[in-house]
Amino acid sequence: MKYDAIIIGSGQGGNPLAYGLADLGWSVALIEKKHLGGTCINVGCTPTKTMVHRAQVAHYARHAARWGVNTMSVSVDLAKIVAQKDAVVLSFRGGQQRRVDQRANLRLYRGHARFVAPHQLSVADGLLESEKIFIDTGGRPAIPSIPGLDGVPYLTNESVMELRNVPEHLLILGAGYIGLEFGQMFSRYGSRVTVLHTGKQIVSREDPEIAAELQKALEAEGLQFALNARTTRAENKNGSVVLSYEGPAGSSTVTGSHLLVAAGRVPNTDDLGLAKAGFATNKDGSIKVNGRLETAVPGVWALGDCKGGPAFTHISYNDFQIIYGNLVEGKNLTTDNRLVPYCVFTDPQLGGVGMTEKEARAKGYKLKIGRCPLTYVARAIERGET
């Protein structure tokens, strides 16, 4: 079957591209092996922020006396929270399905796509062809090579959101965005939380003083951190998880009821047949693209997490804008020098745009720096959250 365009993956870049091209009258094939909406709607932004909000409510309720509000005993019904999260996800996912159904020239294929030639794909039992193919296959949790880990029932950012009971003691490997958001979330639900991180500071990309302030805020809520900690072994002992690690003080162990692996993400590119079709990839498996998001194969583009770089929903959407603008509107858009806004949804939130101070200094820029502690911010004072 031949189409004007084929889009592999229905993420936050692939979906609007599919709708936009179909609305031009193109015949479009959209291939998705799991759920419509990609990472963001199903296992990323939407469900995590729903659960982060409930954790914030629990935190305010538990500490209400701090603001002069008296409450009775506060408990968390995690099963109910998960059900609410699932309802939001299904609502968003259903909206994507309706958008597909509204377009007669947009055909949804359920299955895994593999290249059998530069412009030919196998899906289920059929072959699809197009002179224009767009790869938006997203990413998945990276699982580090730690002896014994495969024998431990570890959780990922996806499976941890399916727990119906609050863990007694949650161990987390990784102090990046995912590890910190889930760490604070489950701490506020009532778990004891210990975070192990190989780096010397949490959120490694950030300036040291920023990371230190965020760590201090999280520790004030009870989170414990082991930094410069290289995990050497994972074991399952009597239903508990035991991690052995090497740290500044030597060899240590920590025991918990559950383990969350939050050690980064890897692109979903290893089973696409890329080498067979002539694609170039980076060391991490991401697809090499130029500033216009064109791959090494003419007529094939890559967008979203599978091409590497910042893994954010708004980046995926901007990838769509670049491709659509160049392909349809005759523009000359590029990712070169793109400013990237980002946010870690801890409480307090940590956000930024572009380079950090240490990155700017490394490039030799002259800087003008302003600092304003929250103790000087009227809004923070009024809320009692300085």
C-alpha cells in the first residue's frame, strides 16, 4: 500500500503532523504499536503531573496546621489516585482517537514497523511505502547494567504509577527529573525515600548552588540522598531489595521495600531495521539528523525523543513545526540555536531556558547575574513558602 506520507509513532510530534498532512488532502498512514498519544499522554507528562498534584494536596493537608488550618488524620488512597490518573489518561487518549477517526484519508495501523528498504516498511503482515516517512518512535526507560538487577522486581517510571499501595521504603536509582519528581511524590504519599545517584549533585546539569537549594528543600521533607554512589549489586532478600554501593565513605548497603530505576531514557530505535535501510545513528542509538530534522536517507525525517537531545513534549511539538513549516509552507526553519525551556516538577519547581551559568562560563561569555531569594518574594512570603 502506498501513501503520500507515513508516520511511525503517534507522539506529540507525530500526531499533529499526521493531522496537518491529512488536512491537506494527503493520504497518511499512522503506525502505532501501543497507545495513541505517545509517552506524554500515556506514561509521561499527563499521568505524572496528575499524581504529583495529589501528592501536593496530601502535603498541604498533612501540614495544614502550619497555615492555621486544623485537620484530622490524613491518609492517602493510592488506588483511588491511580484510578483518577487512569481516567485522565483515557480521556486524553480518546481525544487522539477521535481526531484520527475524523479524517477519512488518515489510516491507523496497529503494530510494529520495520524498514525493509529506505522507503518501505513492514507492519504486521503488510508492506507500506511512501516517498516521505517520519519517525517519531519516542523512548523508554534505560536500565543500567548492575549485577543482580535482573533478579529484582524493579519499577520504572511506567510501572511505579500502577502501584495500588504506598511503598514502605522506596529506593530510587537516579537523581534526575524522573527520580526527584517520583521521590518527592511518594514521600508525600507516606513512603520513606532514599535516592542513590552516581553524580556529585542532584540534577547534574544544573548549577551547583541551584542543585544544593533543591536538595535542601527535598531533604527538609524527609528524602535521603546518597551522592557519588556507584551501585555495584542489587539483591532480593526476604522480599526486600538490597542495594550495595561504593560511596565516599566506602562500601555500603541500603535496604528498601521497592526499587525505582530512574537512570535516564533510551530511544526506541533498536528494532526498526535502521541499518538495513541506510540510516546513521549516534552512540546512544538515536537517529542522526541535521538542523532540519532530515536523516541520512533522503525523504525521511526523525522527530521527538528518537532523534536524541532534550526529551520534552514541547521539543517534539516544535520538531513538528519545523518539519511542517519547511515541507508545506516553504520556510527554512532549523533546530540550530533553539532555546529550550524546561521544568522539573518538584515542589518548588525548577525551571530554566537555554544555558546554565556553568555552561555559559565554559563558552567564555561575559555574564550579568541576578539573584533573589524566596525570602524576598512577596508571593512566597504570603504563602508561607519561603
